[in-house]
Amino acid sequence: MTSFDVAIAGAGLAGSAIALELAEAGLRVGLFDSQEPGKEASWASAGILSPAPESPAMIPLVPLGKASMTLYPAFIENVEAISGKTTGYRAKGTLNGILSTHAREELSTIVALHRGLGLAAEPLSAAEARELEPALSKEIEAGVLRPEEASVDNRALTTAVLEAARRKGAQLFAGKRVEAIWREGDRCTGLVAAGEKIAAGQTVIAAGAFSAQIEGVSRYAPVRPAKGQMISLRCESAKIERVLWSEHIYLVPRNDGRILAGATVEYVGFDKKVTAGGLKKLLAAAIELVPALEGAHIEETWAGLRPDTPDHLPILGPADLEGLLLATGHFRSGILLTPVTAKLIREWVTKKAVAADLARFSPMRFPQTENPSPLSATSH
């Protein structure tokens, strides 16, 4: 029987980063994915690194996001050094353009909120905003510069992290779907992947929007997919340096000249079809913010499935079943939270505890109503 110190369900960016952390700690790690690793939410993201809350519900996540931002430079340096690959990391900040006729009031509110949360935010006049980013619309009334934010090429980063984990000894099993956790009494003793029992001292569920489909997991991870449609544009006359943000759109520059525009939030199950309505919404908002994009070439369109939870907050930490850890439900913050997620899971695995109070993100915060039927020692 195949056995590991730690078995991880899900080889997206979070699962791969956890595998790298644990492999660097000297543990035998198995990383399992139902398809080619990294081709779900990690591949579909825009790669924005911002701890700023997008809604009041996300405010409890700010300290964790700030902690992860602090870890990011060293995380990138380590991954690039081990893998020999670049990740497209751009620490150039975010500029929030305000188009509202109530710009002065909105500007004051945004700046006060961010500063109250310990986030750097600088108010800008319309002229100052366009001086920093000349491609911005002349309809911009004001702006907010968030200088400590960044972005990364999430596809390049995921590829690099997978390679780094492999080079450090983690074993990757592509095309082996995790069907269930393997339970013996009050302990999780591994998982079942493609019909095969995999023994593990610790089992980590990091399968994103698919986590709840693993038998025995949904009671801890009531995750559902939140579809996001994206567009990749190329436009020689629209040069932007920073992530640009408005009420309706974000635009993310890549080192190769592309500009990513996203993203919708749709609850339509596991449907990943790109729709005319979704593209119309994104293109209209993108052109409103940067008018030169009207002449852009559409290079690629796609949709991804973010893992959302009932309270829109991630699920991190141990379940009440010994040997089972969760690292899922990151919703719109998965790329941002990757370094801190990997660090925390390593601490839980190696030290059985973490220094921070993360009860707010515990998998035990949800009503335990499922009648679990995880595979027992005698199953299959």
C-alpha cells in the first residue's frame, strides 16, 4: 500500500505550495489531482495580491491577507530559486479609479476604511491618478493608490511551485481523483484516490471548489463554485503599470504586455462556459476605465470556479477527525493567501498548533449536519 507522511487532495497553487513547504520540512508528501495539476481556479485567476476587503464580509480576512503579503517576496524568491522559473511577480501597487459623481465622499470613505484596517492608501486627484496611469479615462474624478499591493502571473507561479515541490521530493499523481477520505474510527488515516487506498499520517484537503465532492468532507467544507469570466487583451496604445480597479472591473498588466480584465461572480454550479453577456459586461467596464482598450485585440477568454463558502471566508485548520486538515474555500483570495496557507498547514502538521488565533476560519464553524459516510478500513 502506498503511504506518505502527508497526502494532499488538490494540486492547485495552494495544494502545491503546501506540498513544497512540507517537503522542505523533510516529510514524504503525495499530491493528488483529478486532472492536469493547476488547471482549475489557480489557472483561471488574475493573480491580484491585495488584502483590501471587497465587501464588509471580507474584513475578517484582512489580517491574514496582510500576513500573506508580508511572506510573498521571500516565497517568490524561494520558488524561483528552486524551480528555475519566473513567476511574473510585480510589486507596483494598485490604483483604484473613482468614476462616481460623489467622488469626494467616496474617496474619503475608501481611504478611511483602508487606513483603519492598517492598509496603505493615498488619495489622488484625477490629475494625479492620470499622471501615474495616463491610460485612465478622462472621466475619472479621483483615485486611491494602494502602493503596497502587487500582482503575479498565477499560471507561471503555479507551474513554478509544482516544479519546486517536485524537485524537493513531493510525489505528484495527476489524473488520480480523490474520491473519499479514509477513516478508521475517529481518525483519518489517508484518502482513496482512483479506487486506491493511500495511507497518510496527515491528510490535507485543498481541492478548491471540488472539496465538498470528496466523500466525508462536505460537513467540514461546504464549498460551492463561484464562476468568474475573464478576458486577456493586448493593446499597444493602452500601457498600464499597476493593477487598475474600479467599481465594476479590474485590469491586471502582465510582463508580456497582456492586460487581463475580470471578473464576474456567478453561481451556476460547475458550468465554465464563457457567455456573451459576461464578456459584454467586462468589456464595457474595461473600456469605461481605459478607453484605449476599445481597440484592443481579444487574445483569450476563459472562466474559472472559485471555491466560495457560506460566509465567504476560507476554511483552514484541523477538523474534529484526527489527521484531517482543511485548506480550501479561499473564494477570491486564493492566490493572495497561498504563502500563509502553506505556512499554517506546515505548522499544524509539524507542531500541531499555530501561533495565531484562526478560530474564525476553522472547519468546525459550520453546522455539522451531514451524515458522513467516509470509506472505512474495510471499504473497497
